Amino acid sequence: MRAFVLSTSRQVAIAGCVAGAALWLGVSTASMLVNVMSLSKGDQEVARTQAKYERWIADRQARLNSAVAQLNATNGSIDELAAEVEKRHAALALLLTDFKDAPGAAQALAPALNKAATASTSADPVRRVEMVRASQERLIAAADTYAKGRADRLRLAFRLAGLSPQTYMPRGGALGGPLIEAKDPRALAAVLDVDEGFAERIQHAALNVSEAQAMSKAAETLPLAKPTVAGAKSSGFGVRFDPFTRRPAFHSGLDFGGGFMTPVLSTAPGVVSFTGVRSGYGNTVEIDHGRGFKTRYAHLQAIAVRPGQRIAVGQRVGGMGSTGRSTGVHLHYEIWVNGRAQNPDRFVRAGEYVQQSS
């Protein structure tokens, strides 16, 4: 066995070596940290620029992959893109047939139709297809806007007349038209062979068109027209001072002033239910319009129709006079719904609104 004695000098030497090593390690570490933290602004800008270009390249690569995938899905064929456009055209044509002869439809759709007609002027086939597709989107948007506006105006006209629009819609909410027979847009997309989003827009526009058509047909059967083209309203519906007794009394109709034998016109199609003299009314014509609606035209000088005769809207039923309980030549006009007298002025105003919105 050997023994080592750590003398004071040896201890000092060992401690010096350890301190030297620690100092070298600290200096090296500090130098490395200083180098890392002292990157120049130029180096930092280069790093940021490199990261930006890497993101830009990744984004362009993603778009390229998407385009390639789309081209692969369509086999990269312009013919298939054109076929898709043609299918959309067929669906639009089916929708636009419902707009035939609709009031104001031609004016509302004319701008979109004109743009659609001039959409294929580009020389690039792909560009032409995209422009046609964009014009299709504008056309269906214009059709939907027109149909919804028309339906909304008719609903307001019904409310002006004091009627509920839903009462005059088909029972159960059933509406006609091949585009809304399929409740599920996916089923309609399969029938029309177009994408589901386009089929859903077609169906929405078709629903608005069908509602507007249903209310238009109902409005054509209601007494919304004026009973005479001449003369202003002279006495309204409700309580007034009786011209004979000078006491308050209920006036169940609307009076129109006019000249002797001014034509009196039917305000809706129907069947003449009565002609003759009624107490207080003088010579009178009554017309049954169905759905509980009846109209009465009183104080006539002449009667031009007979009971049981079918009458069209605007057809002459007699001439204005002053027969019965009357103070002068005028027409007394009444509207009855299910046996109750209604304010004719509301129906006249509703009819004027319908004419303005057409």
C-alpha cells in the first residue's frame, strides 16, 4: 500500500487547476451566448424573408394541388366543364318558364339576361366557362329577388284588404311546380344533375315563384278592382250623418260620384246572383265571387246583366243612376264576406297596390 500526503502546496495547485478550468468553461459559455444574442439586424431580416417565402411557396403549392385535384376530378376536360354549364342552363330554363307572362318579370330579369348573353366573348375557353357560370349565378339571384319581392308585395296587398295570405294558399302548403316537388335539395340535385348548392338556390327561387303565382291567382278572384273608372269616392264606409234624417247612421258601402249612365263594372269574376229592386238601394246588381265573397252595386239607372250570368272582371253590369234612397247620381258599392259587410275602400286600395307593383 502507498500513502499520499496532500500537502498545502499540492492542495493549492489542485485548487488552482479547478479554478482555471471553471474560468475557461465560463468564458467559453459567455462567448457563445454573446455570439447567439448578437445576430445582426441583417441576419434577422434574412431569416424573416426566408420564412415569408417558405410560407408563400407552401400556399402556392396548396393552391396548385387543389387545382390539380379539381382537374383530375373533371379529367381536366373543358368538355365536362361545358357539360356542367349546360346542365345549369337546363335547370335555369326550367325555372324561368315559370316567369313567362309574370308582371314585371321581363324588366327585372333583362339586365341579368343581357349579361348572360354577352358572357362568352373571351377567347380563353376556361375564362368563357367561368364567365358563363358567373352570369348564371347573377341570373338566379335576379330571379329569386324578383320572385320574393313579388310574393311579398302580394302578401302586403292581402293584408291591406284585411285578409290573411295563408288562407288563400293551397291547403297543406302544397305548391305546384316540378322544381319543388322534391323536398330534399339533394334529391333535386340528382334529378337536375347539378351540384347541391345550385339545386338549393333553384329550389328556393322556385318556391318564391310558386307562392307568388298562387297568390296572384287568388287575387284575380277577389274584388280588388274599382267598380267604375270615372268619379271619385264621395262617401266612405262606417258611421256617418244620414243625408235624409241628419242623424248618425251606419253606411255599409262606398259611394262613387259620376255622371248619368256612367258604366258600372264588376270588380271580380263571378256569377250574377240577383238583379232588381231592393228597398233603399233602388236598381241593384249582386254578384257571387265564390269563397264567401259577394259584391253589390246599387242606385243603378240601368241593369246590363241577368241572374245566373257569368261575369268577368271589368265587365259592365249597369249604368250609374239615382234610383232608390239617393240624393243624386252615384254608385253605392258594397263587399260582403261570409255574410258580413266589409270596408270596400280597403279592397280598392289593395287592388291599386297590386297594380302599382305589377
